[in-house]
Amino acid sequence: MANTYDFLKTIDLQPSTNNRSHHTEEIDTKRLIVRRGQPFSMTIQCRDVSRLQMAGSLEIILHTGKEDFIQIQVPQSEVETDSWWFSLQAGPQDILLNVYSPAIATVGQYKMTVLCLRQGQVLQQLSGGNFLLLFNPWCKDDPVYLPQQQMLQEYILNENGILFQGSWNNIYSVPWNFGQFEREMVDICFEILDNSPAALDDPISDAYKRNDPVYVSRTVSAMINANDDRGVILGRWDGRYEKGVIPTRWTGSVEILRRWSQAGMKPVCYGQCWVFAGVACTVMRCLGIPARCVTNYLSAHDTDSNLRVDRYYNESMELLPGKEKDSIWNYHCWVESWMCRHDLPIGFDGWQVLDPTPQQRSEGIYCCGPCPVKAVKEGRIDLDYDAPFVFAEVNADVVCWIVHEDGRQTQSSLQCRNVGKCISTKGLSGDTRWDITGEYKYPEGSAMEREVYTRAGLRNSLRKSGGQSLVLKMKDMQAIHGSDFDVFVEVLNRSSEDKDITLTVVARAVTYNGIHLYELERKESSFCAQAYRAKKEPLRLKYENYGHRLSEHNLIRISSLLRQVGHSEMIVHESVISLVMPQLTVKIVGEPVLFQKLTALITFVNPLPITLSGGTFTIEGAGLTGLQEVKCPDSEIKAGQQVVVSVSFQPTKPGLRKLLVDFETDRLKDIKGSTFVIIQGGNQ
């Protein structure tokens, strides 16, 4: 090209300034990362601005999608349009361009070229480099628009999270490092989208659909699990983790996503529901879709879509293998994402359930959602996506059957087994728990609840049986891991007559998703339940019997079967004890200054009456340090012994940060600790 038309010299995308105004400076300040529906600026250095203006006009060409298949012409305009456009301000030596993207533009990587034109002829073209375009919850025309600043701070910008585990009557929190703005995360998130089956099969169609948060979130739900694609995490629930990482050891999403990418899109081993949810939340926040993690206690897994979970026991309170296809998870974690649902009737915008844990197929693939939370509450199981499955998770009837030796099946009355309890997410301030059960369900027993059941097809709901003269209860308790303790089952006779009864109480070690591992203790007794009286029956659990049989989730299920002599009616009560685990103490030593060495002292005291070995500490924190593993300095930790380790790191980002620590040994796992630290700014 002749130098006569060499008007344009260089293009400055001003990434530092633009990224700050687009709330992406935490991701990077060296390259341009912007949000759709909001203008960004760039300057073009020119050899002679006046000659350029006399010779021709400017136009921007954008390419996006795989192999840049999609081309977008961006014209100069003096008035706002619904498509891409730019305005121009000329200075003495440069030109300022303000580039406007539509609020429903395709998210992804864009390649920019600036053309100098005269009467349609290209006089000069200059590469503007690449930039990333994300969803924009700050833009009122973007379907993911979130109007409250405090919610934007939590559901987009906060890299530190809390996941809730335990049992509904003993909820505890686990810190999680979302780390959505850590190095490489945004590129890995787009790698996930690029490797979805839809993108590999038809990349052009996939690229066009990436303007829709419904489509993108459904893709994320499918790609976080590795069941039928190039997904991120392989799930495992059988306790055999020799070829991977035990799920309880993960403390965040960053290392998982990096391992997946570095391994060439091979799945990371292993995950369980909270791991799937935590990683999905990271990806959604990074892409610009508001997201939060949710835990549902006593969560039903309804495999046959009949909105019912059937439990089968023999007369000795033993679960019958092969009979059960449905299950009740002690807790189950999923993700909610915030968006408008233009594909549904009015009234179903807002929070949408996404469940990346591979439980069953949806439209042929392992994914779930987005399902409007409002649809669940209103019993609208006819709406997309997967509303019947999510509705069952929080509302399914639980039916208990006693299978007799002759094959007869007797339906028993199941007490204290309401599905969908204490649905929880992290609050907007601090690390508090926010109970959002009311967003999923109307109050139990209310007229609206009955109306919802009718609408969903539960007209003959079995859960509303009441008025039994005999009632089983178990006192809520907090048992400390490593101690001996008593469980008290209470039998209440609400009638005016004494009744002869038999009571069977069984304690079993279980996984959090309801798999029975070992029977720990059993007690059978017969006695007279006096009229209008309550009688408590204790069951003693000793550490020497349960300690070596627990799953990594440290849960014990207590099942009780009550029978009145001479009557066929049977009553079953089930409750789960979440053992109280020790906590790590984490203390920061030194002045927390950016890029200067900082030390954390981590303290652990062995609470068990046995010697532990093989201890490993895992440390990470967004803006503080990548994943570090430190072996315990003592090969053995005796009962009651205190261990202190020192870990050093250099903070890479200023502001409020959180350091997360996990500790695991041969006999004690899932020990967590964390601390906040404010990093003061410094010179790079």
C-alpha cells in the first residue's frame, strides 16, 4: 500500500481506563475486557488528522466466533442505534473513538480492524488487536441486569464465597475461593464454551446464540460435569479417590479450572455437588452473569418424575438393595443465576436454578436448568427447563414401605422427613447464612401450598397425614467428632390408652447423598407407652465403633421403627447427625502490603483419641496465593497434640482478601480454616 494513504499509525485500546469503568480491572489491566451495552474508548494516532478527514472516513470491522467466522461492520454514527456503532472526536494528532455495543451482543473474543475508506474503497487498514466482551449486569438493557449495587458486589465481584453443608438441624459453612478474576480464568471460561458439543458441532450457530444468558448458562451447567462431553469435573461418590483428589479437599475453583485447561480439556478428578456448584458459580460470575450457590437440605432425587421418593425397608429396618431408585440427599448444592426469561411467560424473571451435578439427563445431556425459582414455588412444572426435577428436589413426597418376609409391602407413616428444608445461601453482608426457603415454597400447611401441590399434580399428597396417636421424635443434637455420645429417641403417646409397643433404633454411617455404608449400633426394646406420656430411649454411640467407619462427610443416620403390638401400623422416623468437626486457627503475621512477603500461622489440635498421620495442609486465596500444599512437620499427631505450620506468600492484589486452608489426615478429613486480610496498595 502506498505511503500516500498511510494516515493511521497506532491504536491504543486504553485497557486500564476502559476496564476500570467496565468493572473488569480485577481480571486484567493489560488487555481490553469490556461489557456489552456500555461504550469503550480508543485512540488512533494519525500522521495528519486533517488530511485523513479530507481523504476519507473510518469504519471498524469486528470478527468473532471460531476462526473469526462472524464479521460485524461497525459504522460511524451521530445517533444511537440498536447495533454496533462508534462516534468520533478529532484532535490535533489523534482521533478518539467511542465504540458502542448492543446490550444483546454475542459474548466472546473479538478481533478488531480499523479501515480508512473513500467511496467504499479501502485506503488503509490497521489492526486494533483483540478484546473480550462479557455480559453486563450494570446495563439496564442486558437480560442479566441487576439493579442493586450490593447484589452486584456480591454476585459478580466477590471472589470469596461460603457453601453450606452439614444437616438441616446442624448447618455449618465451608469457605470457597471462587477466584473468578484470577489469572487465566476468563480465558478458561471461554474454553469451556468453545468445547461444548454444540460449539464443536456447529460453531457458527453456537457463536450467535452466545448473546443469550439462558443458552450460555445451560451450556455451563452441562460442561461443568464431564459425563458426556469435554466437561471440567468427574464426579465420584463411592469413597474411592486413589486416582484423583478427594472432593472434600478442594477449597476453590481456580485450581480445578487450571488443571482442566492445562490437561487439554481432560476431566479433573473428583467432584461432588458443592464442587460442581462452586466451579459453575465461578464461571457464571466471570462471564458476567450474577450467580450464587444454594444448599437444599433433605433434597429429593426423583428419577422417575412421579414427584415421589419411595423408601423400602425390611422389618429389621434394613434398606433393601435394588429396590430403591430414588434417594434423599442429606444436602444438595446447586447454583442460581439471575436473568430475564424472555422465552417464558411474564413473571418468571430473576433467579434461575442451574444444577451442574450429573444426576440425570435433560434433553439427552447431563445438565439441569435454568429453571425459574418462581416456577418451582408456583408449581409450574410445565416450564423450561427441568422444572419437574427441581420441584421434586424441594417438594417430593416421601413414602416409606416395610417389606415383610412373605413379600407383602406395608406403607408406614414417615415422620420428620419433609423434603426441602432450610434452603440456604450466603448473605449479602459478611459470611452469614440467608434462609431462602420462602422463595421456593409457601409455608407448610398453607392454602397456597395446597394450591401449588394441586397445580403440580400432587392432589393426593401423602405428606399431610396427621393425627397419629403415637409420635416418634429425636432430639436435635450436636455431637463432637471423636467423643462418645447418646442419641435419644422419644416415643409420645397422645391417646388416653396405654399401648404396648416395640421400638427398633439403628445408627448407620452414611454419605451425604444418602448411601448407607455401615451399621454402627442397633437397639431393640419393648415397653408400655403410657397415656399422655413421653418416653425417651437412649442409644449409645462410641467413637471406637463409629470412628473408622465414617465417610468423608462425617454423617450418621438414625432410623427408628415403632410398632404397636397387635396392630399393623408402623411408624418410621429418620434423622441425620452431622458430627461437629474441629476448626483450624489461621493468623496473619507481618504487615499486609502488596507484593511483599506475608506469613500465615496455621494451628491444628488433634481432637480424636487416636494418633493421626499423613497430614497435609492446602492453602489458597484469590489475590493472595495460588494453591500451595504443605506437609505436616510431624509424621504423627498424637491425641490432643497441637501442630503449628508457617506458610509464606506474596499478595498480588490489594483490598480485602481471604486466605483458605484445608487439612486432611489418614483418619480425619475436611478440616477447614480461613481468615480475612486487608492488603495495602504498593508499587509494582
